[in-house]
Amino acid sequence: MNSPWPRSGVYAITPDENDTTQLLARVQTVLQAGAAWLQYRNKTADGPLREHQATQLLPLCRAWRVPLIINDDWRLAAAIGADGTHLGEDDGELVAARAALPAGTILGASCYADLTLARRAAAAGADYVAFGAFYPSPTKPHARRATPDLLRDAAQFGLPRVAIGGITPDNALPLVQAGADLIAVISGVFDAPDPAAAVRAYLSCFKEAPTP
């Protein structure tokens, strides 16, 4: 991925927060603490609210020089000029999204626990591949389980590797050591008693991991 964005760090994913003022305040806290990427995700909001919230998040992310990624909806990402979009297996064809999005737009793909999906995503023009859940996740309790070996094996694609699913500061280090470039978290940050401290705790795992 040739881009100005950080290749490693905390990839914060927004919680289902329908109070936009509260959402912006919560995001501000984690960006200020050092989150490297932000994904806007709100499974409870309707279309107009999602567009409103994403539009409001964009200048905040610009101020902190953090890419704003839109979950599940590449058309919304294109409409508001977001930095990228993240698509799951039921969110449309990666090839079609890649062709429709402006040059330089980040395209991420959920690959769950399947290296074949990662191979297809790389061939379709994805800029990063995401695996998980690695641990039991409160957001997706029935998610497929991934192993650290997937992160090691996915190095062959030459793309940033994202780990997600039940990751805490206490269990993140083995994933970083296995090759995770970005640790994606929702509740681990936004539901923490001190979200800023949580971000810093995740970041410490990158400092502890040996340089490949």
C-alpha cells in the first residue's frame, strides 16, 4: 500500500453511537491518544444518520491526519470523500468497488479465517487484508476464529495485515509478533474505563514486538 498513512498501530472502529456529538467526543479522545486509523461503523443507524456522522467525522480525522475508513459502504465513502472503505464478504464485489473508487482510495477486505479470501482480495486490488476473530469478541460472539499463523502466511501478499476480534492490550502482543500491522478494536478502546489509556496500552505492544 503506497500511501501517506501509517502502516501500523491502533485501528479504532467506532461503536454504535447514535448521538453524533457524543460520537465525535469519544473519537476525539482516541485520536488524541494516538490511534492511527479510524473506521466508521454504526450498525444501528439509518442511512441519513450514517451519512451525517461520517461527514462530521471527516474533518476530525483530517485534523489528526488519520484516514477515515467507511465500513460496508463504498458508495458512502465515495460520496463524502472519505479516505477509504472496508468491505466484508456480503458488502459487494471488491473489483467493482476498486474500479468505481477514486485513485488512492484505501480498500480493505475482511478475510475472516481464510487465506484464500486474502489471496482473492489482493488480486482484486485490496490495500489491506483483515483477519479475525482471534479471540472471543463481544461485538461478534459467533465470529469465525482465526489463528496467528494466518498473519504469518499472509505476508506473501505484501499488504498490511489487520487483526481483529476480542483483542486486548494483554493478548495483542502475540498477534503483532505474528505480523499484524494494525490492531483493530471497538470495545477494547471505546468501552474501556479510560479509552486514551487503552490506546496507549495497545501501542505499547508494537514497541515490545521485535522488528521483523
